[in-house]
Amino acid sequence: MKQVGVTLSKDQNNRMCRIFFTEDDVRRACSALVCGDSSQSCIEMMEEGKITCELCYAVLTALRKYPVRIETAAG
């Protein structure tokens, strides 16, 4: 199962957290957005860590999808 890093956040200790969802869930969220026509290139850039998409994250949260992984690094 492929995972896509959708958003970055900071926790209480000021560490950066990258939040990952399954590729299928991200594709469904992307298709619900107005910008969904270019979802493939957007998903590829999220997989490479070049961009994040808070809109996709908002849709995933609204659909009650849960992250499959959260990576934390010093910020």
C-alpha cells in the first residue's frame, strides 16, 4: 500500500510532523476538489515531499480518514 505525505504540522515540542495517508484515500480526496483535474501531478509531488496539500488534508479529515503514518523530525 503506497503512502502519500499530505501535510506538515508542528507538535507541542515544535517538532515538524509529516502526516501520511493511503494513496487511494488521497486520490478520493483530490477528486472531490475543484483542482482535482491535475490530481496525478499533485499526488506525485506530495509523494516526493515537494508540496503539501492542506485542502486534501481537510477533505480527508472531513471523510474521517485516519493517517497511516506520522513522521516526526526536529524543527
